[in-house]
Amino acid sequence: MKKMIALVDCNNFYASCERLFQPRLQNRPIVVLSNNDGCVIARSDEAKELGIEMGAPSFLIESLLQQHNVSVFSSNYTLYGDLSDRVMTTLSQFADQLEVYSIDEAFLNLTAFRHHHLTDYAHTIRNTVMQHIGIPVSIGIAPSKTLAKIANRLVKKRNKQLGVYCIDSMEKMQFALQNTPVKDIWGIGSQYTKLLTRNGFITAWDVARAPEEWIRKNLSVVGQRMYNELKGTACIAFEDMPPKKKMVCVARGFGKVLSEKHEVMEALANFTAMVAVKLRSEQLAATTIQIFVQTNAHRNNDPQYYRSLTISLPEATNSTNELIRHARQGLETIYRPGYNYHKTGCTAMELVSAEKVQYNIFDTENRARNSQLMKVVDLVNRSFGKDAVRFALQGFSTRWKLRQLNLSPCYTTRIDEVLTIKI
DNA sequence: TCTGGGGTCCTAGGACCC
DNA sequence: TCTGGGGTCCTAGGACCC
């Protein structure tokens, strides 16, 4: 039997999350900004209609925002993550197989359901999510993930009120492909769009009729998979279980450029500490770390510098002080004076299970003690707010910190920020 | 003086996703 | 003043080995 896969996608997810707690923003333009309040990463429909582009730098559209009284939010991932969990929990009741694809999207395997009932079923899913959580979703259904993505996009472009599009016949498939420009195919980014356009491809329908060898040669095996999916053959596996993480990275631009080594070090120490917390929360340990420093490529008059360094650790670890120590040594190697630094980051790689490390670690008393220490640090920081306990190199400066001028409360995850209603 | 080729591992870079 | 951050996968090319 042909597979049938649904892609459920939350509409304007971050904007919808913010609106959920401020009903007066219903039908009002909303934008959510990236870290550092740098650029637009989510827009409500009303904001889209004003011509605000995805990724637009906020300082360039300031007057437009003011002029139309747009509500502006700094991104609040704690809030979005929590609401995402709730949406996913609700969705999981509707299929045996659920793949959480991103914070606002999930694939559901609906193969087992009667095909002619799928559209009705999708409406039930949609209404339930709306009723339970209040987030609007769109649902595309098709025999492959790539086609489900295409169906989902068509819902948003042409059928937003309906909320569901199901590709269950050759006619609908042809219609969907002919109405999808190549740049909107899942797996085709800006570079492949250029390549395809140069070669005369306009829509997904054109791509689906190309010779397979040409696709393989020019778009590699990934493109070949996409090609077969467009023709209705599911080639991308359904990932029931979340795959193991291969890396954990924290990297950020600074609130302002920094030119002192100790300031960059302070930022790097804090990001490295965040990596360590992530590792511990997932019971992982890093065998190598990679650090980098970088200037701001947008400052044309500044001399530019980028350098990264991969450091092999003597033993896999997830302890904050150990990771910071290696990061500091690394920075000594790659730091050059005389530049305006804008960004730094730390990536943990070659991750292994933390328990396995501890097993062969008991030979050195320090490590065992260290891991006890980390448990206490995590506990204290969870209870008294993150960063209650810090390591010396993390410092107290705020110069590297993000700008977040319009941060909304963590309505659902911090008891002191819970919404109060006056009656 | 003539001067191979196949396999494997690693890394950097490029493509993509949300 | 101000242009995101966190991921994955694939390929090409160099080093090395036999």
C-alpha cells in the first residue's frame, strides 16, 4: 500500500505563541526578532501583508514598524519550546508514528488510515490542536515527505482557511508540482535554485520530469532522493526515534564589538559553560571541542579575521571547568590583538554517553569529584536561576550579552511570570 | 632511467534545513 | 549603534599505506 504522510506545521509559530497570551494582538501585525534583536525571524499574516520580509534587519525597518504600530518581540525560546512540546503531545495521539521534525513541524504516518477519510481526519487534528493549545496549524498530506511539504505550502498559499491539502491522486499531484516554483522545493536552497533556473527549470513539475542521471550528477544523492520523492516514492526514512546528537554548539554575536582578549574570553567561557550544561542534561560527554572567533563581516571598514581551532580532549568530559580550561588555552592560540571581535562560540563534538566515560574514569579521583560538583552546580542553578553559580572566567561583565529589548515573560515555565487575569 | 593504483581516513568546505 | 543560531549530510582532495 502507498504510504501516506502528513506534515503538520504551526502557522507563524513564534508570532502565534506571543499572540496566545495577548489576545488583543488578534488580527494585529506582530514580528519576532532573532537573538540580539538583529533581524525578523517570524511574522504574523498582518506583518507579511505590510511587506516585512523574513530576515529583514530590524534597524532597517524601524520606521515601518513604528508607522504601522507593529508589536515587536525578542525571541523567547523557553516559551516556544514549551508550547511546542504541548503541540507535539497532542499530535502524538493521532498516529502511531510521529516524527518531531522541528520546533514547529511534525510528520505523522497516516498510512494505516483509510485514504478517503484522510482529509476529514486532518481537520479533526487541526481543530483539536486549536482547542487544546490555541495554535493554528496547516496540514499537508501526500505519499512522501517532500510532497507533504509541498502540499503544506499550498495550504498556506492558497487554502489557508481550509487548512488541509491532501495529494491523493495523480491530478492533484500534477497540480501541486506545477504550482510549486523550484525555490520552494524542500531540499532546494539558493545555490541549487540558481543552478536549476540556469538550466531552464521553473517548477517542481519540470524537475520531476528531468533525467535522473542529470539530477544525480548535479544535485548529488540528496537531490536524487528529493527527485524520487517528488514523483511519489517515499525515499526519506520516517524517523520515529530522535537520532542521537552528533554535536552541541553555542555561538553568539555580542551586543557590541569587543577588542579586549579578556572580554572575548569571558563570552567564550559563558558559551562553553552553556555547552557543558547541555551536554550534562543529555548525559553526553565531548571528546573534542571546536572554538572560533570572528569579526563582523558587515563592518566593511574593519579588518576581518576568522579562525577556528579543534581541540582533542585527553578524556571525554562534560564538566564546565575542564571545558572552559581547554577553551581558554585554545583562545590563546587563535586570538589576535587589533581586531573588533563580534562573535565567538564553542562546539562539542564526537559525543559519547557520559555514563560510559564515568565507568573508566574512577581511576582518577578528581574526575569523580568533579562530576559530583557539576551535579550540585546544576541543581543550584536550576533552583536559583541560571548562573547563580559561575566559574571565575565567566566573569560578571555584560558587554558581550545579547540585546533583548522586547522579551515576553515565560508564561508557561516560570511560576513568577505566569499570567494573571483580572476579573 | 623508468615511476602505479586502489583503498581508507581525515578535513575543509559547501550544500541544505528550521 | 544595530544584519540569528543550531544543526545534518555529502563531496573533493590530501595524506598515507600497501
